Amino acid sequence: MTLGRFPDISVEQARSMATEVNATIAKGDNPAEAMRKFRNEPTLGDLFLDYLERHAKVHKKSWMEDQKQFDRYMTKFASRTLSSFQPSDFQRLHHRVGEEHGVYAANRLLSLLRAMFNRAKDWGLWNKDNPTQGIKKFKEKSRDRFLQSDELPKFFQALQNENNETMRDYFLISLLTGARRANVLSMRWAEISFERSEWRIEETKSGEPQTIPLTPEVINVLQERKKLADSVFVFPGKGESGHMVEPKFGWKRIINRAGLKDVRIH
């Protein structure tokens, strides 16, 4: 019986297929039927697309991060069927990403894979144990800290000297409202009431709405931006989301100018 032609299937897939066929023969079942099931089995790429469309885009505002994670680390595994993976495969991957890209990246990838296989079980695409379940995350130790009161004068001076007005306004509004990064990035003009000086977020991370009072300083910044607005977003971007997505380079530039280290905004 031919399992498949190399390189149409990987060595790992061939081994897994052979194991399935041998187990089928040992039970007295038809191995050809087992092969048909195997060839019709979803791949890791199929599962990710299902996860993205049926779960991430529906429930997560940060679904684009999942897409980036998969594209960065998993595309070469996308054509492998789910049953061709062993826990050791994901253990090695987690270890390699940790060594090459850091423990935070490795742990985020492990969380994504774990969520994907959990959804696969819920949807009837996977009837075995989650192959990532026994893998322990790397211990994380954050070096970041918040701005201290004595650092604010230096920070605001550096912020005032920032040439990129969008970055300057974004960080100022983030500081003065205390809102989550994702909410500020996706802030829409329709959510702002200049008459009541408030910002109505229809859905926060918890799924609940939130109303944030706006100080005169924030209102002034928004009014200036409104004069030149040509987007539904307060901080428009060129990507698929339509709004600014990643302000980390602007933040790094500002804190370096202020002579600060390992500081995060909130």
C-alpha cells in the first residue's frame, strides 16, 4: 500500500500514517478506509483558518496578533495533518522559539496552539488530548515599569518635542484617560461627545461598555485632530484594521529622548 509520494507528505506524516495503518490492520479493520480518513483529515493550516474565522475574529480584538504569530512561526507546519503532531513536536518548537525569539514570544505561541486544539475538540475536529497541554510555559519576569511622578517632567518635555503629531497625541490621550492601548488605538470619532466631554467605548476587553470622562486637555487635542480628520478613526492607519496598530517605535523614541529605561505607558 502506498502512503504517498515524498515531498507531498513529510517524513513525520508518513510515520504517523504508517502507525495508523498498522493499528487498523491489527484490529482487523480495512486499512484503505483508514487511509481515506487520514487524507481527509484537516491540516494545522485548516484548523488555524477555522480558529481565526470562527473564534478569534468573533471574540478577540487582537486577532491580528494570532495571524502574525502563525505566519511567523507555523507556516512551514501548515500542511501537516493534525494527527501527525506529537506533544514532543510542540515542545521542541516552544523551546526553539524561546531560544531564538525570547520567552514571551514562545509563551504567546504556546497559548495560541493550545487554544486552537481546544477549539478543535469543541468543533469535533480532534478527539484526542490536547498535544500542548503538558508543556510548561517559560517563567516570565517583566522588566517594564510605570512612569513615576518625578519622571513626568522629563517625559512630557520629550513628548512635546516629538515631531510625529499622531504619536504625540496618542500617548498624551493614553496617559490622560488611562484607557487600554487597544481601545485608544481603535478610538472612533463617533464615540466622542464634545458636548458632554466623554468617550463612550461600546465594548471593552470584558465585553462591557465603558464611559470615560475627558479632561479639557484631551478635548483640546481631539478638537485639533478633528479639524483635519479624514477617517472614522481618531488615529488612522494604513493597515487592514484602518487604525494605528503598533506605537512601540514611537514610544521607544520618546522615552529614549527623556533618558528613561524599561518604562511602559500602562
